[in-house]
Amino acid sequence: MPRAEFFETFKAFLVELDPGLDLSELAPDTHLWEKGYLDSFAMLSVVAFIEDETGREVALNPDTLPDFFTVDRIYAAYVEPNEVAR
């Protein structure tokens, strides 16, 4: 999936999680935690979303948390490698 398409898909996913969410400040490099787009409860849904989109399991450990700071980082860590493997 191209980066721009993933960004749009991720935005739609965030709206599903919280229909009242204001995405006007969301950009691919926006810090999702600092801006309140993600929290610890939403994180579980994000992992499931990524696994559904890529068809691969997301292995979590303390070192992987920064991968979830921005949409760009999520794409680079989990979606892009999946595209290369195809």
C-alpha cells in the first residue's frame, strides 16, 4: 500500500475509534501521542489494525514504542517492509 493511501486509511481508522476526533492537525509526521490521537487503550486497536492491513503479526517490546509516534514511523516500520517482501 502506498504511503499516502496508508495515511488516509489510518485517518479513517482513527475516526472509527473516536468519531468526534478532530483530525485537522494530523499530518504524517504529527506525534500521535503528544497530540492526543493515541493513548494506551487505542494502542491495542492500532496493533490489530496494522496486523489486519499487513497480514503480519506485530511483535511488541519496549523498543518498538517509538515506531508508533507518527503515521510515517508506523508505515516505515510495519507497512513498507511488508510491501518490499511481496
